[in-house]
Amino acid sequence: MAEHKHFIVFKPYGFISQLTSNDLRQRRKKKFLAELYDWPEEIMPIGRLDENSEGLLLMTTDGKLSNHINRSGIEKEYYALVDGIPTQEQLMQLMQLMQGIAIGLEGEKYTTKPCAVKILQESPLLPNRGKKIRDARHGPITWLSITIQEGKFRQVRKMTSAIGCPTLRLVRVRIGNLKLHELQPGEVLEWDGEV
């Protein structure tokens, strides 16, 4: 049996976290991971990043590894650029984020698991995003580091929205011990499968 292959990808903004689509119309309109690399057969993304999010995405041919990373509570750290400077009240709500906060999920209320949240004092060194983002000239903005151990649909965006600070840009920078480092959007590196 062939050895499993594993890859680290900087998923660019505007790409869907799947290789392709069976829908021909969607393939014409959307960008898929197949455009980034000549992937081996049986490759799959481990988890997802929505189309408007970017950053660290893991790919593997090993379904057991994918399942382990998705279900074992491995930390995932995101840098979220949010609209505004959190007020004292919002900072208190930010503390609530750390304990868990109610968000909508599939038409129900879901309370997130405790997480780590901190305000970044300086803008992180990240490559420019493909699409222009509203910047500080149009009102105050703040970068947050948010580390979660789960990954519900659009969770981080829903969490920042719940405290009144919508996310303008979202970049996953770490999964377990794996970091984005100097990787550029669209870049792909092989990885040994250790997290």
C-alpha cells in the first residue's frame, strides 16, 4: 500500500476548501484547491475554511489522520481583523467569548467551548489579501488572536459578530504545532503528518 501524503497549504481568499465541484456552473464561477497544486489521488482537506477566510489548511490522503485532527480538540489559532475598537463593555463580552458564547448554528443556539482571546497590539505580518479590505481610514479596526478547539461553521465570524465587532478579515495561522510562518497565499508544502 502506498504511503500517505500530507500537505500544508496557505488557502488564499476566495477559494473553496474542496478540490473541485461536480456542478459545472460552480466550477466556472468559483476557485477550488485543484488550481493550486497537482494533488495525489485520495487527497482531502482536513477541516474547512470558508471562501472569504484564508490561511493554514491541511491536506492528507489519510482519513484517520483527518478524523483525529477534526475531533481531538487540537487548537486552531486565527487572527481576526474586526470592525471597531472593542469598548469596555465589548471587552467584557470578549471575556465571555473565553468562557463560551451563544451563536446560531443550523437554526439552533449553540454555546461555543471556552477559547483564548487577546487583542494584538500590532498588526500581524500577513501577505496582502487578494481583495481590498476596509482599513483604518474608514473607522477604527482591531486585530484579535482567537484560539479555539472546535470548528463549527463560520464559528469565529459568528463569535466576533456576537460581541458587535464583525470580522473584516480572518486568517488561520496555526493548527496544533503547525504554523503559517512565511508561507504565501497559494503555496503548498509537504508535511510529515505530525500536529
